[in-house]
Amino acid sequence: EAGVAQSPRYKIIEKRQSVAFWCNPISGHATLYWYQQILGQGPKLLIQFQNNGVVDDSQLPKDRFSAERLKGVDSTLKIQPAKLEDSAVYLCASSPGRGKETQYFGPGTRLLVL
Amino acid sequence: QKEVEQDPGPLSVPEGAIVSLNCTYSNSVFQYFMWYRQYSRKGPELLMYTYSSGNKEDGRFTAQVDKSSKYISLFIRDSQPSDSATYLCAMSLIGSNYKLTFGKGTLLTVNP
């Protein structure tokens, strides 16, 4: 079974630029999560989708971050404009849903904002 | 006070040692407790999953939950160099859509 795929793996941008990350979850997984992991910290949930609907986006900085999951499969996370403090690893995870909630994580995208 | 506290280490042990990793938490309604292992430049992978108080064993790994003390532990027996990684505790509430709250992670190095 293929795991969660993410791209790009690394991205370096200057502050005030925009950036987008892509995630392809495990086939058939209904729930998709985006986490932000700052160096030396545990992952923090940004947004959770159930199919193509948002379940929880309470910790998403909506003035600059946006995410979508069209057709309930792939997802993109966008930052516009980026700030220095957005430098982090952005992790995507998926879970089967329907009471089976083990989350499987992708390798993450490392973002450095200069 | 953070919801989940975890000593970030780093922790360095010789091969074969018993390792004890711990987290404390403040929210008494957490019901699901997990330990994730994260290798450098990889995503976290689930190691152990427990529900409520008690012990759970899986090979060399034992997870322990003490809800009365709001304290969880992960023990690694006969540690191996391949166990070198960051270990993250995580927990969630019933009815929270399984939203995970993570600790900071403990960096473990097992020296051959």
C-alpha cells in the first residue's frame, strides 16, 4: 500500500512570497490532516478534512493560510504572504475514517522563509 | 501550562539499555494516548496506542498510562541503535474528531 505522498520536499522562499504544498493521501482514506511542525516542537494541527469538508480549522491562521481538498482526495495548503515564523515542516496525514482513526503521516515539506 | 509536557532531552544511552520516556498532561478528559516515532527528515509513525489507564506491551515496547497522575510512559527494552529517533507522545479526546495534541518530542540516541 502506497503511503501519504507530499511535494515538494523542500522549499525556500523570501518573506511576503506565496507558496503551495500538495498532499496525496492513502487511497480510500476519508480524513486528511495538515500539521505544522516547528523545529523542536511537536506537530500542531492546522486543518482537518473529512472527505472534502472542513472538520476543524480552528488553528489555521486564516489571514494567510488556506487549504482545499477538491473531490475528497488530494489537498493543497497555501501560504500567502509568508512570514519568517512560517519556517517549519508541513506534514500531511490521513486516516481511514469510519471509526478507524490511526493517522498515517507523509514525509513532510520543509519550508524555509528568508 | 501547556496541555502536554514532554522532556525534550536529548537522551543518550548505550545499546541494550532500558529507556523510559514520559509525558504529563493537564486535561483530564484525554482518553486516547499514543506514542509516535519520528526518524530524522521523516514523518511520525505510530508505535503504540492505548485507551485509558493501564499497560500495553508490543515486543520491546511497553506503553503505560496513569490517568490519576496524568502521566504516560513508554519503555523500550534492549534498546538498539535503530531506535535512535525522536519519540512524540500524543493524546486526544473522545468526540474531538480524534484531534491529536502532541508533546514536543524526546530525541533519543542509542549508542552501539
